[in-house]
Amino acid sequence: MLTRREFLQTTAAASGLLLSGADAPPQRLAIIATVYKYLSHAQHIGDRFLVGYPYAGAWHKPAIKVVSLYVDQKPEGDLSGERAQEFGFQVYSTIAEALCCGGKDLAVDAVLIVAEHGDYPRNEKGQILYPRYEFFQQSTEVFTRSGRAVPVYNDKHLSYSFTKAQTMVETSRRLRFPMLGGSSLPVTFRLPELELPLGCEIQEALMVGEGESDAMDFHALEGLQCMVERRKLGESGVRAVQMIEGDAVWKAGEDGRWSRDLLISALSRSDTPLGTGETESRPEDLVTSGQLPKLVANPAAYFIDYRDGLRATLLMLNGALKDFNFAARLKGTPEIQATQFLLTPEPNVTYSACLVHGIEQMFQTRVAPYPIDRTLLVSGILESCLTSKVQNHQRLETPHLKVAYQPPTQSTFCRS
Amino acid sequence: MSTPRPKLAAVVTTYFKYSHAQHIVDRFLYGYGWRGTHHRPPMDLVSLYVDQVGEGDLSRSRGEQFPSMRICPTIAEALTLGGSKLAVDGVVVVGEHGKYPRNEKGQTEYPRWEFFQQIIKVFKDSQRSVPMFNDKHLSWNWDWAKQMVDTSREMGFAYMAGSSLAVTWRIPSVEMPLGSRVREALCVGYGGVDSYDFHGLETIQCMVERRRGAETGVKWLQAYRGEKFWDALREGRWSRRLMEAALCRSHTLVPTRQSFSDVLPTDDDMRQLVKDPIAYHYEHKDGLLCTMILMNGMVRDFNFAADVEHHRSSSVVYAPLVKDFNFAADIDGRSEPFSTQMYLPMPDGRTTLASFFSPLVNNMEKMFLTGKPTYPVERTLLTTGLVAAGMESLYRQQTRFETPHLAVSYQPTRESTFERS
């Protein structure tokens, strides 16, 4: 009798047979990373293709073989050589070589780009200039030269620059390869397992989170976007954004710019409130008690005005909580809909297994489980919000963010 | 017309930060996040008895902050509010934490039975009884636990008890279908005997009680510890497949390989990580085999897995292949393990709130409002007996302990009362 794992390996192989008509050898994967060291995104994600990962109550080993690796930087703790030796692949000194496995033409079936962590400069907006666009361009040059294109996953936002991000997506369309990007937040476990009904009418939405800008705000914005994209008529893009900081955030709340009720609701889903939560481990409604301004020295609000009139807000409240929670008011539903995007603890960070599951699915089927346009739009929202930040927190019209797309019929978050 | 708010008394061993009493009583006093709102229980906690007021005590400052809550020197006063008769509509007993003697079997003799006796004396003297909740197992002593349940029946008051594990979030959010044919079940958790073993047992019991034929009790229990645990694992006393499924639901697997963050441990890895493994392996009267496993050092969560006839996962790895897989599983006649994690947001650095107490308190509230328990106390009576049997088997050099006294029969609730919305 087959075990579940053996069965899955068999079915995965069968899917290869179905798709390629070949004798179902494992797919060949190139990993392109900024750094590969313990607890870096590349290690979390890349390792899952090497040693497998827990999914749906079994240890799943992808029918995928990592055949090459490129790392842009080898800081202290670099694991690239060690992994290559143990798992029998090569570390190449250029991206082109990694994709061609040392030969002249593309020699892999999929490319995993993880350009997060490493020592890269920041620009005046505070964005870390990770070379995602450059990595992508070098990869697609090989595709073009070889007359063959393969699926690409790009971790996190596509680029700090919307223009570059847009070029990346256009290139994937032109060369006709599937592309997936983004954060783990849209795919991680939710408490409760809230899925907004497809086609719902959202009156207002809010996300509350914490962490440093240009890293955690991206996660939070994508968590927000994967919820609101399910609204009536789907996504049509963003008309304007504004980012404000400091006391102006509380003032905006008093003025009704963001909903106090939605914040109470979102915070009611948090398991990590600080203040009396931290000192006494007791629950408290931090909004009604007036504690928030005392806990949060420098709040930030990211306002997003969508083209269809929806207004959504991300509040980054460092000092108030340690997790990410969403709330929305739907037309015709009296109760506020709220959930926590569960970020499971280090070192396992099992939420990245949810992400790798989606990546693997795209590599195997050549169909992205959710649209790259989501990540494109969020890349642009974040860039424009950070532009607003350095331009006196002004509201900025964003005609370039006319990114329209339809969400998947079913959300693809982990719930099985 | 407004319904009067029930008045509650809390009877606790001790009240310090992170104690069960703090988690539970604070939720009645301050409210808690619940289903997208900050919920304030529609009842008043009007009196508090604390058996041990020591260093770190919070009960006195809580008393100052809530003058409507009377701090009482005796249990009787907490129930009568200084009058001559029972003056509350419900009692919350939290006999966990505090300095109490340990007996030669390693059981901490928390005075839950003693508290119960004092409470029912007031009930009897007042010729009136009210609903009571008892945190965790009923007593370290089986005979006493049995007597507590019998007394609640005789006196006709609603009685509920147990662990948060039965009511907390599940990841994924799954319910064991009522009437399932369960062939084997286990839980892999962490913690020590006479404490977290109870949580592991309630994890299993709240699931398997839903099987075809419902609960009829347990015939025997055999504990394995240390080397004997590893022997039992090697000999296949319990299902490896289920154990692996449970481990694959964990979010806290300690990686055994340096520089790797998430790997499935081999047997050698487990031996390296877990210095004092423990299993309670037991057979129900209808033949169901269950195993409660504690692997301190390897996981920090509670994960359940069962072999359930015709169980099929709702989602398999590749969406386009789901049908094929299910089809093959049917032909094969083999089921996938049914598995989930009973999620404990734990304030040990992972969270600040022990939010799993919220569904526990919410179930209590329902009982205090309706006068009906939301799940049967027999569940906890049985798991109380299983903890004592586990300690007994360990005390008797890990020999099999026959449990004819654990012929506890009951029906589960139609719907599980775990938190999912």
C-alpha cells in the first residue's frame, strides 16, 4: 500500500508526465538569492525544496530538484556552499550560468528569486534597493536567448520601483511564462478562517500591524489587498494614497478618516497586545481605554483610495501589538468581519510552507494560484505611500496604479 | 424587560500573572477579544476567595480596582456574600497553581475536592444550588472526582470542567464528524505529567468521543517513559503514520540539523531532543486505541491525529489532482490521517495573552446564562481518571493498569464547542 507521501510523489510525477510528456523526471530548479544564510528568506523557502515541508498533515517532498544556486552576497554564515555539497548542486557566479547550469542555454524548468536580506543601500524613501528587477532581467535575458521561458517566483514585492515592477510583469506576459510573487500573509493560516465572499460589497477595510517600513508594511499591505480584491467587480486599481505619521494618525481617527470600530475589531483578534497585555497578560480594549497613544510613539497610517471608491487603511502601530489583524465592514452584514493573519514562530515559520506550496503548484502546473497583479499593485501602493511620506505626507494621485485584475474564486490561504 | 445579570463567585488557589486564575478571572473582570469585538461578559463577578496570597499576588489590586468584587477570607463567605445563604448564581473554581503537597506518585494535591465540598455545603445549607465550573481535571483522586460528578447529579446543578484544549482554535479548523469510525487516535504535545498530560488527554477525548457508538469508557492504560518509550515506539505500539501526521501539524518542531529551520525529525533526532518522553497508551471499551504523547524538547504545541475510516482531506497538494487522489484513496480503501493542531497562543514569548482561555470563559458564560453545560462533565471525569491511571502506571514501574472503574459512558454534543468564528 502506498503511504500518503509516496502517493503524492506518484501523483506529482504523474502531473509532470501529463504536462511535459517526458518520463517524469523531477523538475529542475534554479535558486537566485541575495544571501543564503540561517533564517533568511532564501533559506526558509529554498530549504523546503531540498528537505520538504509540512503540508496538510504530511511531510511533503516536492518532485523538484534544485540544480543550481546563485547568491549575490556571501556574508558570515553563508550556507550556499554547504547546501550545494550536501544536495548535489552547483553554486554559480552569475545568474545566467545558474540558469544554464554552466551551459549555453536555459537548463532549468523553474526559477526561484529570493532577494530579501543582505547588505543593500536604502534610498531617500527608506526603501531597501534589493536587486529584484536586475535578477529578473538577467533571468529573462536567458529565456529570450534560449527561446524558452519557465515559471518564475519572486519573493515579496516585485521591486521598490513600480515602473520596474510593471516591466517585470509585462515581460512575463510577453514571454508567456507564469509568474508569482508576494508575501506569506495572503496564504498563511487565519484565525478564524475568514474568507470574504467573492463579489461582496466592502464599505471600509482596515489592517493593523507592526514592524519596520519597507519590510513589514509590504506584508501588511498584501494581507489587506488579498482580502479587498474579492469585492464586487474585482480589483480596478488605486486612485490616490497618503501616508501620515505621529499624532496626525490619532487626529485622522478622530476625524473619521479611519474607523475606530474597525480598529477595535481588528485588535480584538490580536493575541499580542502590549501595554497591560504585556505587563499583566490581561485583555484590554486599547482603543476605548485610551492607551494606544501612550503605547505607540510613532504611529503610521497608510490610506488607500481605490478607483471604485473603497477606502482602506493600514495602521502600523509599533508598541501596541506584535501581530497582523484585519477588519472590514460589508454591506448587508451587521457584524464586522475580522481575522488574524497568523505568523507562526521562528525558526519553523510554517507559514512559509503555505507559500512554498503555492510556488510548487505553479512550477508543476504552469498556472499561478493567484494573480501577480496583486503583488504588482501592492508594490506600487507601497512605493507611492513612501513617496507621500517624504513629500510632507501629502495625498498623491496615482493614475499609474490602474491595475485591474480578478481574484481567484477561492482564496488560497492554508486551511486544510 | 431586561434579564438580571448573574452574580458569580470565584474560588481560586492563587492569583498571579499567568496563573489560570488570572487568565480566567481577568476575563470576567475586563472582558476579552471575542469574535471581532471586545466582549464584556453579561454577568458580574461579585466575590473572590484566594487560598494562597503570596508574592506577585494580583487579587488585592484587582479588588481595589473593582470594589464591586468582594475579597472574601472563606469560600462560604464568597458564596453567601456575608449573609446566611447562597447569594450568587454561579461558581468558578480554579484550583491550579499554588504551593500544595505532592504525593509519592508525583501528583500535586490541589484542593479541588476540598473546595467543592465547601461549596456544596453552602448549597445544601441554602437548599439551593447553582452552576459550577471546575478548571482542569476534577481531582487528583479518582474516587473524589467520581463523587463530585455524582453529587452534581444528585443535587441537580449544572457542572462543567476541563481544559482549554477542547475549546480552543484548531489549525486547520476541523470537526470530527459525529458517528465517525475512528480506528486509532493520538496526540503529540509537551509538558509534564500530572499537568499537561491532562491537556493532551482532553485533546484526544474531545475528538474521539464523537465516534460511532459514542463513549463507553477505558479498559486499561499503559504508561511508557524513557527507554521504555523508545522501545514502544520502535515496536509500533502506536501508529507511526499518525505520529508523523501529528508532527506535521506542529508549528514548533525543534530542528535537529544545525542551519535548517524546519525538518522532520528521525528517531535518532527525537532521542537527541527528548530526554524524558512519555506516552499513555490506552484502550477504550469498544477497542479504540489512543496514545497521549509528551515530547518535551521537541514541540511546544498540541497536535492530534486519528485514523478515521473513509476520511479524505478537504484539499490535497495539487488542485487539479484532487479528484484523482480521492479516487485512488477510495480504491485503495485507505484513509488519510485526520489531523489538526489545537492552537494555544502561549504567553511564553510567543504571545502576550493566553487567548485560549477566552473560549473556555465563553463556554462558562453560556452555562451560567442558561443553566446548561455546553459539553458533558463526563468527558473531564474520564480524562481525570486517565491522568490518575497514567500516574498509577508510571508509579507501578510502567506496568499495564486495568481500569474497570473507568466505565464512563456519555454522548457528545452534536456540534463541537471549539472556537472557529
